[in-house]
Amino acid sequence: MDAIIILQAGVATGTVLLFATIGELFAERSGVLNLGVEGMMLIGAMTAFSITIATGNPWIGVCMAMLAAGLLSQIHAFITITLLADQVVSGLALTFVGTGISLVLGEGLSKAGTVALLPSFSIPVLAQIPLLGAIFFTKQSILVYIGYLLTPLAWYYINRTRGGLHLRAVGEYPAAADALGLNVFRTRYFYVFVGGMLAGLAGATISLAVAPGWFSELTTGGQGWIAVGLVIFAQWDPLRAAGGSYIFGALRRLILDIQGPTILLGFKNPFYYNPYWGFFLQMLPYAFTVLVLVIGSREAIRKRLGAPAALGEPYIRGERGL
Amino acid sequence: MRKYPMRLAFLAMALILVLSACGAPPATEAPAEEPAATEAPAATEAPAAEEGGFQIPDIEDGKFNVAMVLIGPHDDGGWSQAHYEGLLYVEQNVPNVHVAYIENVPEGADSEQVFRSLSRKGFNLIFGTSFGFGDPMQAVAEEFPDVMYIHLTGINSNQTNFGNLMGAMENMKYLAGMLAGARAKLDGNPKLGYMATFPIPEEIRLGNAIALGMRKTCPECTMDVRWINTWHDPIIEKEAAASLFDAGAQVVFTGADTPAVADVAQEKGKWGVTYDWYGSCKVDACLTTPYWVWGPIYATITEGVIAGTYIPGWDYFDAETGALGLFGFMEGQEMQPGAAELDPAVITMVQDLLAQMLAGDFTRFDVFTGPINDNQGNVVLPAGQSLEQVDLDAFPEFGLPCSIPVCMKWWAEGITAELPE
């Protein structure tokens, strides 16, 4: 078991979670909880793969995946922002709609064979850094590098720019933002769209880079839900979201690699000596998500974690604010 | 009013996650099969009576009607597709037969309704191709004594109208192991990998067959094992293949369904051995594929049932039935590039042994003939002694009368893994 290889693979698989988590983070920061991440990711994965087959150009595939998932997210935006419906119900429905559409349109795609994939390469100078170079900058897909750029940019945008201030204002106290002349509705529509696009990008990352291909709903395998949990774990902060995503990415590979060595930290490796133990590790990311959601269901805890105050609340103009 | 919706929402989500996890394909001790995709069940043939969401196909009067119940889609490119093609073979080769299938049928209560409806419709012979169909089929078989039920990969039979069917895939895995060993030796990296599904006798038997073959052509070779706890999950299969290759394996075998091992091998410049269906060996990095050809065996059974001569029981076939294949080595096939480069002596050895198998002179019991040692240094079988049928699909804790104390609970020499406790 080579720790560097595991972490290297973990960073690649973690990039999927990274995009989805940061996308959901944007939507939630504007006050809209979108539980449709899984469905949007599936739409993204399916669109990216099928468009790439049709055009031969994976970049067109990525762009169309983001657009398709972004458009899907607007259904949720319309229902929750304009029609003021319950965000949880609408988000869950969006998952079913996205899953269903992607299964129907993706029928037969699984046998399409190989397509042009996004390029992987090493970054010349950075790859020479001991340890970190091998993990982060060697033979990674270009999307992984885009993930590195997105994380600080998202943090900077949310915390240090006027646009980010507006985003936070709308998510914390929409009535005040409205009084200041911000268009709460338009802002929320926009960030739900951003969230959708990033979920689509996450899907495209699977089908064009990390595990190329289309495998019906097994393509995402519940990662959209983990992303929703990670947003809470990350306390709505992009830097923490990135850390969590990479840790979970590495854990996916670790579950398999840990079956290899006989000795672990000087002890008999239980994962080598009894394969049943692997079930336990496989469960961990999902158990974590359940736990985080249960903890996040406590209003007081959520407040302390730093949740946007208006998260989940439809904004009705003229009603008293929060 | 303000506070509760969100709290409820999160709890509801948590609940949904738990429920969906419980609803996931059960990790039962099932021999090779594809857990159901949970998508909408589709039906086939003429639209007819609907039962629990499944379109039950019609029979054709005056013909012998054969139905097949599949756990996955009929064109899944693996397990179910191999069975579906077997059904088409029956249609084309057995006179006066009408065939129909139902796909994406989950195991359990749903399947019992499907089997009952098919029986009520008047089908004469019904195949169920997944381990979990066993109990429902047996229950329905009691109700319809005139219908014959054949269950694939199962363990039970009532010896009147509910029978069991499985084949000696260990033969082909043994040959593939010989090729893989030779390949690893040629590449100067004597290490193999085996991606196993669940710790059940079948997966250990097939892994042992690979290792025994491997040691024939490459005595210094070893084999790593990864348990993935699923029959069908393309993403996990890819990750497990990558894990094995990264740990140093030169050739990786899969016990699961998709050709992920070959795809990942292609990326890594190594070799993969796929499984189940001859069409799964597409890329150059695919060394070979041990696969099923269900057609002839299904046709023989169908003819036997029509003639009233087939006695259901525990039908376990060998390669001479024509129901097993090794891609690249059967008549009319070309060797994959990775196999064609091997030492001609090895290729001849594999071809000769395959010919013996197809002639019925080399069977599963010859694969498991001593001297065989396990990877702990114990003698499993002394020279000249062979395993018996009961040993092949049993662990000691099953309480079956195995011929050796460990039944199939041992890893052959060269496998770098431990047994499930």
C-alpha cells in the first residue's frame, strides 16, 4: 500500500465531491437548500458522456453538462423561489426527475465504448516538490487542477467581493437585502443555477475523467448526498469543503488498498485478515452523511455551525423578515 | 412554524439515506449474478397482463413455451446478456418452441409474483437466473407441479419440477490463470490480482482455480485479492482494479461483471481478464475472458423437458457441454494480442488442455486434484486425491459432508490473502 498513490487517486475522486459540494454551498449561501445534487450530477455525467460521443470533443461535453444540470436546477429555483414551495420536497423531487431523465436519455450509452477524455498532465515545476508534487501535481486530470483554482476563488468571491457580500446578505437576511435594493429573487435564481452547473461539472468529472463511462445511477453512487452532508460539515466554507472532499475521495480508495498489507502500524491488519471488515469502511461516508444531517437538523447547532440564517426559508416580499 | 420545517427536513433526509441504503442490492451470499438495477422494470414480447408493474408475456398456443426471468437488463453486456443469448439459441434450435423473458426483476417477493404469473399464463419451462430467485421459485413450483423450474446458481432442488443448474467455470479460470501467469512472467512482474465479490465458496473456488493455473506457468507468481462486496458496480470495480494495479499486479482478474479490469489495464499499460460474456473482451489490454455459453445447455434441458426425460436435481456441467468458453481460444476466434505474444509452449499447453476439457477428459475434479497446498503451508489435497462435488460449493460451517475438513475454505498457495473468519 503506497500512501502517495492512494492520496493521488483520492484527490482525483475527491474532485467530484469538491465541485458538487462547492456548488451546493453557493446555493445554500443564498438561502436555497437544493437536495437535487444527486440528480443534477447524473444529468451532468450522462450529458457529458453522450455529447462527447456525438461531437468527439470532451470540452463541449463538459459545457453542455454544466448547462443541462444548470437548467435542471432552475426547475427547483422556480418552484421554491417563485412558487414559494418547500425546498426539501422540491429538491428530493429534483433528484428523482434528474435520475429518471438521465436513465431514459442514457439508455444504451453504457455500451458506447471509449470516448475522447479530458487531458491529464503533470505541472512542470510543481510536480518536483517532494511528496506534495507527487500527490497533487502529477498526472492529474485538468479538472483536478480546475478544482484547485475553484476552491480559493470561491472563498475569495464569497468573503471578499461585493458579489459575495450580496450573496451572503440574501442568504442571511433577505428582507434587509431587499430593502437595500438587492433583487433577492434574481440573486437566488442565479446561485441555484451556479450550484446546478457545478453539480453538472461534478458529473462530467466522473464520466469523462475519474471513471470514464456511463453506468446508469451507479455512476454517482450516492455521492450527491455526501456532497450535501459535506456542506454542513464544511460549515459553508469552501476551503473546508475542499479538505473534506479530498479526505472522502482518499477514503474511497483506502477502503480497497487497506486490504493489501498484512501489517498496519505494527499491528496485524484486520482488513487483510478478515475481508468482512471492509463492509464497515464502505459504510463510513454514508454513516457520516446521516450523522451530519441529524446534527444539522438541530436549529441551535446549525446556527452555531454558521448556517445562513435564511436557509430553507422562502422569501416573501412584504412579510416581516426573520 | 418557522423553526420546525428545516429540522424535519434534515431528519427526513437522514431517514431517506438510511432507507435507500437498506434498499440497496442485498449483499447476500449469492453466486455470480447482477443485483437489480432499481430502474423501472420492463417487459417484453406482446404487451399483456400486468402483474405488480411487470408486463407478463403471452404464451403461444400449441407450442412449448419457455420463459426466462432476468435480474438485470437483457443487454447488460455480462451475466444477463449471456443468459438472454442462451434463450435466443433455444428459440432457434429447438423446434416448436416459443420463448419470452422478463428483465430487471428484483429478488424476493416481486419475483415470486412474476414466477406465479408466468406459471398461470401457461409457460411450460421457466428459468430464473439469479441466486435470490431460488426460494420464490421453489414455493411456486409446489403450486404448479406441471411446470418445470430451473434455477441458476442456487443450492436447492425438489427433484421433481424444481432443479438447479450451474457450471464448472473453474475450468476456464484455470486456463486463464495459466495465461495470466505466463504473461506476468514474460513481463518480468510475477504478480496477479483478483477482484473478488463476496466471500462465498464460489468466489474462493474460482480464485483458487486461477491461482492453480497461474502456478503451472509461473511457480514464483503471487496473487493479491480485493473484496468489493458487490456483483455489479462499475465505479467500485474500476477503483478496485486501480488499487490492484497500483499495488503492483501485472494481470488482474475480475469476479464481478463489468470489463473495468481491462479498461483500467489499458490506462495503466497492464493486463485484465474480464468475465461472463464473450463480448466483454474488447480492448487490447484484455488478455482473455472465461465466459458462459448457455445456449446448448438450455437447448438440451428444453429438449429433455419436452421429451419428459429431464430429471431436475443438481445439474453441474463441465466444458464438454459447450457451455463454457475461453475467449481467443475457441473455434473461429483470434487470440488477443497480449495472449498471442506468449511463449508458444504455454499456448500449446492451454490449447491442449482446453481440447481435453471440451472432450470431457479434463473436468473440474482434475483442476482440484492434489498435490495442492494452501497458502499457510498446509496440505489441502495429497497427490492423486481430488475434491468431490460437495466440496466445491461449501464452507465447513455449512455442515455438509465434505470430503476434506476445510471444504472450499482455503486459499491456494501463492494467494496473498487471508480467509474470511
